[in-house]
Amino acid sequence: MNFTDVLRLPCPSAEDYAALPIYMQRLAEDIEAKILAQRALITQFNNPQICIWRGGSFDNTFASTDSLNFFLGTPDIVFSNYKVPPFNQDPTFQITGSLFNQSGIWHLGVAVLGMFPTGATTNDSFRLLRVQVSKGTSGGTSSIVNTGRRVNAETGAVEYFTTEFTILVDEEFNKYRIDANITHGNVASTMTVPANGMFAWVMRIGSADIIEVT
Amino acid sequence: MVATTSLGLEYQVGTDRPCDAPGVWCDFVDTLESLLIPLNDSVARLRPAVPAAKAKLITPFTIPLNTSFGLPLPFDSVEFDTDNMIDLTSSRYEIKPNRLGTYVCLGTMKGTANPGNNSHVQLFINTCDFNLDPFVSGAGFCGFYDSSSPIDALATYYWRSTHRLNWDGTFTFGPSLFVSTPTAIALTISEATLTLYWVGD
């Protein structure tokens, strides 16, 4: 049997004439395997891991001594095309549960779609959205990313926050957790975020390997 | 008489001699290989890795008062770089793509700012070629920015700016990160990042 130089596709020699059916079967299986591999790569490019959450109803207002935490899970998912191990669950955007299902470079974003005081406003009081990605290690927890948005509110206006960032996730992707919360300094009254006012998304960009084809 | 498909794949027809089949077969797989290799290369451009790089400034960096036009941030570390886009030994101010195409640019910054009489600090991504020197001024600058809310208290603030870049390879320098501060604000940056990743030709 002969083979092509690069992809090693089989073709018969003259003395293999009697074995043509077997060789044809092997050729067909080789072609199929290579096409399926290409299809998998293209599918991953066209359909990278993405999850989008929009927060549920937040009935409770919170004071300047408290915080409002993001707990976005299955009921809040607007769109998701991946699950996380080990139990094939939906990804969660909160301090417990897993967010990533693969190592590589990920792009994440958070938005708070309006936050406002329920009563009087303390002039120049802050509103702070903080997002931290951390990884559990044998020595405790290692902070990977700290980001957020701080607003100094002059009046009782509705405030909007957005932040986004990229992160390199290693092979221990199941050890990463995300902690997002809002605090404020409005002592004159409590603050509230409207129902469905929390929005978050993640998208995998690709692996961190050096590219082979420019 | 050997026939071919529109892509040039050889096959036998009924009038061909069966004993010629091995030769036709080998012509077939040679042609098939020549078709699959470019397809493999094309697919390999998309996954598993695409050009993506993230430069960081993690050494505390102070922006002087009244840097009204802007100061470029000197990166000191690399978080990831899949296409040799960052070379801190030759330039600490840029990420320069190698593959042509469209890129997402994302800049982030975290820093401590003093009370500034309700003034703003701005973080820019400069996507224009700064020709000879990253310390550009006036006409050499174009950017897309994020502005902090009025800074009324000493605290840690966060900025982020995003932009799409069409990189055609004609620029001498790649995108950079700029910070502009008004008269009354002193800013100490604890971390700044610039990410570029390719999304298409």
C-alpha cells in the first residue's frame, strides 16, 4: 500500500489489486475522520461557549451597611450553549458553582441596569460594583481579576454600571469562582436594583496556545 | 478514460480497465490531499487558538497632575500572547497585531484618585498610528475612551474602554493605552490592561 506524503491517505499498489475493497474502506474512514475533525473545529469557532444571564427579581432593598450579591444561575439564563463538569450543570455567575468548562482565554462582562435610592439621597455618596474572579488553591484562594465601577452620585438619579475584562483560565478551570456585588454609601435611604436589573455574560475566545497558521 | 469531478477528483468510468484502478486511486488521493491541506490551514486559523494578547501594567504608576492630553501607559508584563504581538523589550506601549483583520480592543484600569472637584479621569485606547513616538500630541491622536464619574472622594476607581480595530498592517505601531487627568486629580494606577483578540478578516 502507498500513502500520500502529508495526510497519509492510502492508495493501493499494483500488487494490492485483490484488496481494493479493504483499502477503499480504510480510505473512506480516513476521509471521514479528517472531515469530522475539521467540522468540530469550525463548529467551535462559529459556536464558542457563551452564557448570558439576566437577573431575577430582587425584592429586597439594601442599606449602606449591606451589599447586594449576584446570584445568577439556571433560572436566569437567557442563552447558554455549554454545561460545566462534573455533573453537566448550567454555568453559574455567583460565588458558588462553576463558571468555566474549558481552559483558555475568556471574555466576561457585567452590567447593572439601573440602581436607585428608595427615598432620600446622600449627596456625593458612592455606588460601587465590584467583580472578583478568584481561584481556589492548596494555600487558600488566589485573586485573579478585580474590576468594577464606582459612581459618585450627586442626586437621586438612576445609576448604571458596566464592566468587562478578559481572563486566562488554566487547566483547573473548575476551581474558578466569581464574586460580584454592589455596595453604596447612601445612608439617607436604602437602594434597590429593579427586577431583571443584573446582566452578565461570558464567552470563550480560544485557547492560549501559540497559533500555527497566520 | 478517467473522468474527474469539478474539483478535479479522478474516478474510473465503465469503459476503463479494472486493472488501472490502483493508478486512478492514487491520483484520486493525491488530488484529495491537495484539496484538504488548504482547508486544514483555513480551519486552523480559527481554532483552537486565534491571535489574542493581553499586556498589563502591574507596577504602581502615578499620573502627574494636569496630564490633560494624555500619557501612554508602559506595560510591564504579559498575561497571554498567542501570536507574538507583544515585545516589551522593543516597546512597552503597544500591542501590534501580525495577522490582518478585525480585532476587539479592551482596556481596563484600576487606580486610586484623590478628590478632584468633580473632575473626570479618562482612559483611552489609541488606535491611530503614533508614527515615531508614543507620547503623541494633538493631531497624532485618536482614541476611544471611558470617563470616570465625578471624583468626589479618595477611593479606588475603575475604568474600561472597548473598541473594534481594523488592522491593515500599514501602521508602524499597534494600539496603546492612554490616561488623561484634569488639573486637580492625582491618580495612582494599581493595574491597567490592554487586550486585543482577532475576530475575523
